[in-house]
Amino acid sequence: MTPEMMKFAMEQMQRMSPEQMQAMMSSMGNVNPGMMQQAMQQMNSLSPADMEAMKRQVGSMDPAKLASQAQEAQQMMSAREKYVLDGSNQLKAEGNKLHAAGQYAEAAEKYARAKQNMAEFAGPESLALRKACGLNLGSCYLNLGQYQQCVAECQGVLQDDPENLKALYRRGQAYAALQQHRQAEQDLEASLQLSTNDPQQQQLIREKLKSVREKLAAEQQQQPQALQDTADGSNA
């Protein structure tokens, strides 16, 4: 918020009674950070002429009307988030059906749309949906052999949830496919430690970890020979 906008907001708040101020602050307390940020961005994009027009309009309102309008705006933003959330949950459900049928490219398109739809919102349900879609995208990309995309989606989840088992396991498999065995080993080790309540999954992770460690050992054995070959070539 610009200094001018801050000054204007403070002036309007000073016109309100303590009861009106409390009602407005209670209403604003229910606004999630994403919607608040969106509203601030919209205000910052106003031209000087539009800003002056808004000031005149708000300045002509009595304090009760101003508080009422703030509550209505919050309700409208909440309703919009719910509308987008419902549509995005439907896209995710469609993606789940496609994923179960092995149609990973089609499923990825649904998950990507749902995730993008929720990008501007920061409510708990919106964040949970974005996270679920990111995990599912990671699974789709892993099955499609698009390993860099899988790594990127899993890293997005792990930024907010560093011990997410699914994200670590899928990223570990993607790293292994990319021949980045050291990173794969780290992720698979972490996955193994987090999967103690699922013996079947632990067995799958152990098998993949064993394969990665065998490849790491082979790489380490090859390094001295490669160094020796380089030295022999230099002395020739």
C-alpha cells in the first residue's frame, strides 16, 4: 500500500465509532492473506484519476456505510474464492479418474489447471488443493518420464512441507532416472525414515535405495580409473 493510500485509509478509519471500527476489523480479520494481497494490488494499479474518484466516493459515505461496504467486499471475495475452489476441486476429481486409468498426460492437464486457478488464493482449503495438485503432477510427470518437471513440482511442495513423504519419494525416483544418484539417495533415505508406519512402502523404497547405492558404488569405482586414464593421456 502506498503512503498516500495508507494516509487515506487512516483518515477514513478515524471517522468511525469504536463499535464500527471493531465490526470492520473483525470482518477484515476473516480475510485470508491472498485475498488481501489481491485487493492491495488492485488498488495500487489505480490511475491517479481513479484514485481521486474513489476518494471522493468513499469520503461522501457515512462511517456506518463505509463499515458495511468493507464487510460486503470481504463477503464477495470469500464467495469468489469458494466458487473457484469448487471448480478446481472438480478438475482435480477428473484428474484423479484419468490418473487411475493411466492417462497421465490428460490428468496432468487437469491438475495444472486446478493448481493455476488457486494461485491467487491463500486460504487453508486453497493451499491444500494446490499442494495435492502439485503432488499429483509429480506422479504424472514421473510416469510420463518428464523427470525435470517431476522434480520441480515436488520441490514446490517441499518448500512448504519439507518432510512430505510423497514429494521426497517421487523426487528421489526422478533424480535416480536423471542419474543424479547422490540427490536420489538423500531423498530416498529421508523417505525411508518417514515411512515407518507402512512396511510395504518401506520395502519398495529399500529396493530403489539399494539400486541407487549400487550405481553410486559403481561410479566411485570408475572415478580412479578415469583419473588414471586422464593422467596417462597427459603423459603421452
